[in-house]
Amino acid sequence: MSRGKNKVDRLFLISVIALIVIGFVTFYSTSLGLLARSNTQYLSVTFSQAVLGFCLGSLAMYLVSRLNYKVWRKWALPLLIFAIILNILVLIPEIGLKHNGARRWLIIGNFSLQPSEILKLAFVVYFSAWVARTKGRVEDFREGLIPLLVLLSICGGLLLKQPDTDTFLMLVLAGLAIFFVAGGKWKHLFFLFLIGIVTFAVLTVTRPYLMKRVTTYFNPSAESAGASYQVQQSLIAIGSGGLFGRGFGQSLQKFKFLPEPVGDSIFAVQAEEFGFFGSTIFILCFLFFSIRGLKISSATDELFGRLLVLGLVIMITAQAFLNIGSMLGILPLSGITLPFVSQGGTSLFFTLLEMGIILSVSRSISKSG
């Protein structure tokens, strides 16, 4: 890191490092459950992808943090087109990998790539660049609302086909945040809200797994061996952790009961092993991460940089709290992973790359200050 006026936001960097460390410790401990299930080959692949994602992601974060973030504005459209092409390819049976009823991965050698992670980044970059190009005239129906609806329709069509409803929700939240902060009209936001309700209702009726999530949320005791099983086992794990937890590596639920212990259920394992206090510290780290990120956004004079940071912070924070909330039973069950913690080399790589973008923007604030 260079010295002088070009320093990144140190407090934001510290929050990222804290989340990475907590994530690694939790992931390492949770992975022991895979050994108990005799999935040694799966464990090997999972660890290899995680290590590769961390190493390449850390390098990407460092290099990107030293770039002028405005270069992303120039490459916004090519990045979006590239992401769309990859998400089309993943839907082709001969190319895309299908797992648990979802087709979300491309196989490259011994590793898998999740194109939706690229689409998330491309969406935020492109919409931020679009709004900046229109000089913030998002209050205009044609300049603001229509482009957002078109962009969400394209991305949503691809993600819902996989299906990946949770990732689409993250794009919607990031898009609405950018739209609102850039000056979108309240009546347009209300219109988007109505569209969202209708879309959610249609998806819930037409997709059985979404209907099960909703019914399970309102009646967690129903289908204890079916749709509500994961929520109930998660609550058992969290409750048995008590104040201080069972201790590192001592979770019982991860060995047999929790589905996807290194995936979307990983927060429950963390709560069981480190208890209420450990989980609270982790949540506070995410809160500090989001607050510091939003402060970087508000301190940025240039519109593209401000909206870019805002979109990335909202998207990552929303994903984290959607995962945590679903494991606590205060939100409907979600299959989305926990940033910095859950398995997935692609997810970790792009999360760290996005951290590099935010750090790059924070470096520009130091320059102007």
C-alpha cells in the first residue's frame, strides 16, 4: 500500500480482514463435519476451491484497490455483456452443471464457476455507470425507471431460469438503493414496489420451493421432516450454543443434522460453537463493515464512485443478513450463502474483488482530501 495521500480507508480494510479471519476459522471448523460424513473427496475439492478463491481474491483485492476505480465505468457494458453470455451458457445442459435442482455452475477443469457472481458485479457497475452518464437524472421516467426495469428484467430472466431467486433479490435491493440515492422519485419507487409484490406473488404460486419457504416461515413446526427441517435444525444448533458456545470444532449439528453445513447453514454452526457472544461479534463486524462502506460512499464527490460503493455494500450486507435472518427464523428460508464465510471459491473471489473496488474509491477520497 502506498503512503501519503493515496491511503485506503484503514477502518474499512480492518473490517474486511476481520470478516475474512472469522470466515476462515468458521469454515475450517465446519468442514470437519464433511469428514464425519465420509465426503473426503468433496472436502478436498471444497477446500481447494476455497483456498484458490482466497488467494486469487486477495491478490485481486490488492491490485484492484490500486487501480483508478473509474476504469470500471469504461468497461461497464463489456462486463455486463460478458456476464450475460456466461449466464446463458450455464443454462445449456451440456455446459452448465445441475445440482439439487439448480443449474448455476460452469465446470472449468477441476473447478466450478458460478456466473451469477459476475452478473451481480456487472449489474452494479453498469447501472451506476448509466446513472452517472445521465448526470443523475434518474427522476426522469426514461432516464431512470425504464433502464432499471429493463436491466432487472434481463438479469432476472437469467437468474430465475437457473433458478436463483435469492441472487435476483440482491440485485433488486442494490438497484433500488442506487436509484433512490441518485434521486429517483417516490412515485417511481412505489411503482417498483407494486411490481415487486406482483412478481413475488407470481413466483410463489408458480414455484413450489418458494411456496414451501413462505409456508414454513409462518408455520415452522409444519413438515418437520421436510421443508422446515433446515430451519428447525438451525435453531437447535443456535440455541445449544448458549452464551459462549460449545467451543471451536465442537458443533454436533454439523456432523449429521444440518443440511449444507459449509453452505447456507454455516452461521448456525458458528453460533453453536461460539455462542451468543461470538455470533454477536460477527454480526457487529458486518454492521461496522456496512456503516464504514456507506460512509465511503457518502464522502465520494464523484457520482459513479458514490453509487458503485453504495450498490456493492448494500448487496453484500443484504446477502449476509438475509442468510443470518433465515437461519434465525426471522426471515423466510434462503439458499443464499454467507459472504466471507460459506463455501464457494467464485463467491469469495468476487467478494474480495469488490472489496478492492471499494478500497480504490476510498483511496480517491484521500486524494481529494
